[in-house]
Amino acid sequence: MKSKKLVYFLSFLIPLLIVSGYFIFRSFAPFGSSSVLTVDLGQQYVDFFAFYKHAMLNDPSSILYSFQKALGGNMLGTWSYYLMSPLNLIFLLFPMKLLPAAIGIVTILKYSLSGLTFSIFLVHRFKEKSLSVITFSVSYALMGWMVANQLNLLWLDAVILLPLIFLGLEKLMHKKWSPLFIISMAAMLMINYYMAYMIAIFTTLYLLLFTIPLVKSFTEYLKHMMRYIGNFLIAVLLSAWITVPTFIALQNSKVAYSSNELKFKFEYNPLLMIGKFINGSFDFKQMPNGTPNLFVASLVIFAFIYFFVSPRTSKIDKILSLGLTAFFILSMCFNPLDIFWHAFQLPVWYSYRFAYIFSFWMIVIAYKAYLSIVHEGLNRRALIISSGIIALGLLYILVNLSKFEYLSTDAFTFGVIYVVATIALISIQDIIPTVRILQLGLLILVSGEMSLNLVNSLNNISYLSSSDYTKFAQMTEQSTDILKQRDHNFYRVGKTFQRSKNDALTAGYNGGSNFSSTLENNVSKFYGDMGNPNGDAFVVYTNPTLFTDSLLGFKYLITENPFATKSSNTIFNTLTNLNTNRPELSAYNLIDRNAYLDTYQNQNALPLVFRSNLKNTHPKYQNDDPITYQNELANSFGMTGNLLTEISPYDFTAENATPVNSLNNAIINKKLLLKKAYIGAKIKIKAHSSLYMTINEQTPVRDISITTNGVKIKQFTPFKHSVIVNIGNSSNHTKIFDMNISTTKQNIWLSSIKFYQLNQQKLANWAAKIKQDSVKINQTNSTHIVANFKHQDNKTIVTSIPYDSGWHAEIKNKTVPIHKWANTFIYVNNPGGAKTVKFSYRPQGLLLGIVISCITLIITLTSTAIVRRRK
């Protein structure tokens, strides 16, 4: 082919047609009612994309900070990991109801752009404009890693940029500087620092090895290294505007709670990697902890091996390439190197995330070998050795097929067919009239093989329908939009159900749950302390009490409509998961009811900023005891005595089980094997009280069923600390509850189960006393809050804003220091009794990063202009 543009166009078009064809076949939006939403893309990223659209169009300040992230948090780190892809701008063109369709379009484009950039690399690096460029570009765009990780949409930009970065690196090896390397690496750092880190490792290793044959002395070698460091440093400094504040934010989030113990061991038998070179070698079980996704075309596998056994490959090239290859292979099975590639944070799901770089490396090496075959002829000895090695690999898979659970017999058979067809086509190249016919045959063969892998791999995964997301979004927005119309003050919204932990990001309200790699560690710890489920990257506000609702400003609570029609109830149960019962919501005021949801108002909710005689900013409580923790919190804000008091069950019963005299640490021993076992008790609480039960992480909630007065108790799982579960409520008279616990297991230990009642009147009096100090809060955007109190008072100014050094407080036009209460939230001393306090937020490091980037850009552009002028 004579036209570069045609090569580029076809390298872009063929992956687009293949992926679009499959999407049409599966009815993925925008071509049907299904969608590409699955696993994290459906449970996490789609909510971030909805937030992206809201932030860009309605509230740009939320790019820096948002109260929709759990109780509030820095968002710049979230943007730099999840949302900086330029292709995300496409989301702005679509209404919310078509967001799954927009995600489908962006996914297709990322496949296509990967093929385009790889073809650009091959054309410029090897000075080729043949059909073979398209063939290898298709293999790259549709490689197994790309297919397996299409649900991790935020990572795919790395596959697009890697060929450009590598092309720039190769130019840098022969010149003093490479604008292409600097620009593409800076872009990668801005789009996704995590993937950029992996690429940086690769480019550094490549340069360290492949500079050796280019230099004549160690001094010259060092000059090449310094040249690389200088260019890389420019890229880093250009991206400093986002990487500096992101790095600081990570110190308070992922870095703070992550710890990995190096284990000098192999994680699995390295030979098991071979199975991933067969098409369709991926399924759902491979996501949590499978082997690396390495699938590339049979042509690539053959040519890659051929490169190392061909006598036409230079010895030094073989040695250096083999060294880098060995390092890659070792990294994908040896624990310390695996952790090293993942920035010393062992991945949770999606193992060996850097495997796309090895696939890139294989394809580049294979293309070199292929050009040797085309231009210098096929070496028969190398052909036989390469074919023999592949045959041994296939024999190993066949003998151990049971170990490769993800491989079907049909997939293996087709794998063999494609290998044989590829080797056969290459073997007869000498008798093919023209090279173009060989190249066309290989293009068709590779396109078919990559298409089959796409189909076989993605057919193993289930997906959400497009309407599952949009219907849920419309359902929650119907309730939250009413709140926005009636209440223009700051408030938080709790709920008893969820589609995902990031529902608040989709509907645009201040919720209490979040799932994000950049979740602040102090917020997560606070959730665990107060008896809510939490983890390293998530918190859920599923186990509140009336006290935490009040203290944290959860003014509105949304739950399912118990009187919904059968059809509405079916839709609700299809789209959501009910995480908790909250019978205590009857203590709140019902203010809205629609076909699906009820909305309650909490009259005891405190404002975001209030004044109080804060006594103890660090509750001293017994670890993993949320009841004591909440009582001490209440005491620190002036409440006397315990708000939550323990009560004891009585009148114990047992059916098909050994009798018990306590539910706490009880053991259920079943008598008759085929019947359920039941134990029960009665619990009496006073008028105007809420009944709670505490359970811990050892309580076998999956193996038991708990009911109170016949109502089954729901509980979010997993949880790693004790949690508080609301199981009952009384109004103006005492109430007795029948507690029943059943199981089908033979023996069950209930671990720690205790019961408490909360005095609602005591809570109401406490909240009313604090709210007497009237305050008006003016929140102009997510980063500026002004609180105006009606009267002067020197009480402490307290907030439920999570502590972050980026927050600044100002009283009487003077900056005052912020402090922590409960080691989590901001408070400010106010000895002068000022009536107004202003809070503003700027991410730490943002200004410094912007200054660094601007200075670097100015110096770089000026230097370039001077050099060009001299020339």
C-alpha cells in the first residue's frame, strides 16, 4: 500500500467494524437494549461518568471537592484516576438516559484508536506502509488484555498512548530530546498516573538495555540515561498541575490503608500462562485472581518465537530482547516483582494489570521477525524449531486441559486450527506469487482469530441491560429532585437500598456511601468506629442510628414504598438491593411518596456547621465497640449519661435445637438434620425508643435468618467490624418484640449479639438545644461555605466536614487554624464569639503543581523557539 493515510484508516476501521459488529450481535447500547455495563464498569465507573457530566455542566467546583463522595472528600485524585480521558467529553453530548450508549461508543473508539496509534508506530519506526501494518495493528487493538479489561474503561487510554510513547522513546535514543515522548508521556501521566507508572518502568528498562549497543563508552551510556531522565522529568513537570495534588491526596487515602507483605514465592506455575494464548481464554472467574491475559494472534506467537531462533536476528538483539522478555515473564508470576509493577499495592481483582505492555512487546518483536521473513526469506530451520515449540505448548495444554477451567474443548480446537493455518500460510510464502497476497491472507486470518477471541471471551460475561441503570437513575432522581426543589440548604440523604455504592454520584445528592480507590482513610475508619460497614476503598451508610443521622446532618431518608403496587415492587426489587431495614424511620415525618419510594424528614438533623461546647475531640472507647463510641461522641457534645443502653432478652425458646439461655455467643445445635433449627427470645423496650442489635464480623449472617415480629432483617455484607442493626421502634408506649433466629446448618455459633435501646426523647432534646443557636449556611459551591449565626457566642464552631488540610477557615477576615474532632471532622475555636465563619477549599499541592507546570511549559516553549531560530 502506498498511502499512509489508508493504512491508518484501515487500522482504525477494522477494529471498529469488528467490535461494533459484536456489539450489534449482543444488542449493546447504542445498538440495542443491553449494555457493556458489568462488574466495576456497572457498579462504580458509570456513576463517576454521571458525576463527570454533572460537574462539567453544572458545578465545576466539584472537580476539586464533593460532598457526594461519602461525607465529603477531595475529588482531584478521583479525576486523575477515573475521569481524565479526553474521550469522556463524548459523555457531555448525551442525556443521562443515554449514558450507557455513550459508554458503548467510547469503548468502541478506544479499541479503534489503539489500532490507529499502533499503526502510526509501525509506519514511522519500520518505514513500512503494507497490509502487514494493519494486520499487527488489529492484533494489538484486539489483544486479550484489551478484551478482558474493556470494563476497566479508564485503563484503555494506556493502550492507545503506549505506541506513541514508545515511538517517542526510540527517537529519544538517537536525539537529545523527543517532543513526542514528552507530550505523550505527559498526557499519560495526566490521564491515568497508575498506568503511566507501569509504562515508565517499561521505558526505563528498555532504555537501560537497548542503549548498550548504541554507545562506545560508559560515559556515553550515562549521557543517554541523563537525556532520558531529562525528557521524562519535563513530562512529569508538565503534568504536575494534577500529579502533585493527586500524590498528596493519595497519602490520605490508598497509601494510608494499603500494606503489602512481600512474599518471595511464585504465585502459580508459570507454565499456566501458556493457556492464555488460546482464544476465549477468559471468563468471570479470571477477574479476581486469574493468570495474565496475554492472548495475541497466532501469527504474533509464531513470529515472536521465530525472532529468537532465527540466525538472521543479531546476537545482541536476541540477548537483550530475551532479557527483557524473561523479566516480564518473571514479573507475571513472582510476587515481589508483581507488587513492584503495581506501585507496591497488590491488586484487588484484575491481576497483572501491566500485561498489556508485554503483549505490546511481543507484537513489536514479532513484527521485526515478520519483516525479516518477508524481506530476507523464511529460514526453514527456524520455522521447524518455532513450530515445534508451539506444538509442545499445545500438547502441554491438551494434557493438562482440566487445569485450564476457562478453556473449552472447542476453543482449544479453534486455537490449534488457527496456529496450523498461520504456520501453513507462512510456510508457502515462497510459492505465493506476490507478498501482497500473503499479507492479505494473514490479515484475514488474524482478523478472524481476534474476532473469535472477542466473541468467546465476552460471551462468558453477563451484562446489565441499558434500562437497568437509567430506570434506577430516574427512580432516585424523582425523589431527590423534589428535595432539591423544597430545600435549598445543605443536607445529606440516607437510604435503605442501593444499586451501587456510588448512587449519590448518579443522582447528584449528598449521600453517605462511596466506592473509590481515592477514599480518605480517616472517613473509612470513622465508619467502622460508628458501626457501619467499611473497607479499604468503600464505605456504606447502611447501619446508622438516629444519633448518627442527627449528628451528620442526614436530614432526609429514602426507603421503599411498602404500599407499592405489585408491578412497581417487582421493578424496584429488580433494580436495587435492600441493604437494611429501618423501622425507626417511623419516628421521622413522611413528606413524599411515589410509586416506588417513600421520603422521610429527620427533624433532629443538625446543620453542616453548628456551635457546641465540644468537650472531648477524641473519644476514648473500647475498640470495635460502636455503641460505646456513639455514647462517648454524644457526651463530647454535652449529652449527659448514655444515649444507648443495653437491654437483655428474656423468655428464650428453641425448636429443633438445644435450648439456650442467651442469644449472645449462643450455639445453635440442630436436633433433626432435615429440619430448620430455631431459637428465639422476647425483647422489651420503653416508649419512644429504637431497638438495635450489634453483630460482628464473625456472626454467620449468610447462614442464618433473623426476624423481628415476623419481619426479616436485612444486612449489608461484607463488614469487618461490629455493626449496629436497627430492628425495632416504639412510639408512645412500651413494646415487646419477638426475636427469632433460624438456620439450616447443623451447628452455628452466633458470636457476639447484644441489644440496645436509644432514648428518642433524649436525642430530640439534645438536638433541639444545639439547633437553638440558629445558623444560616450559604453554600455558593462545593468549595465555599459561609455560616452566619444569629447571636454572638464563643462556643466551638463544629462541622461534619471531613478534615482535609485543603480546607481553610476564616473569621473576621483572618485565617484561623482548623482542628479535628473524632479524628475525622473539622472544628474551629471561636474565643471572640464571632457570628460568621467562612470555609474554603483548595486541594493541597494544586497551586504548586500549576506553577510548576506553567513554568516548565514556558521554559520548554522558549527553549524550543530559540533552538529553531538558531537553526
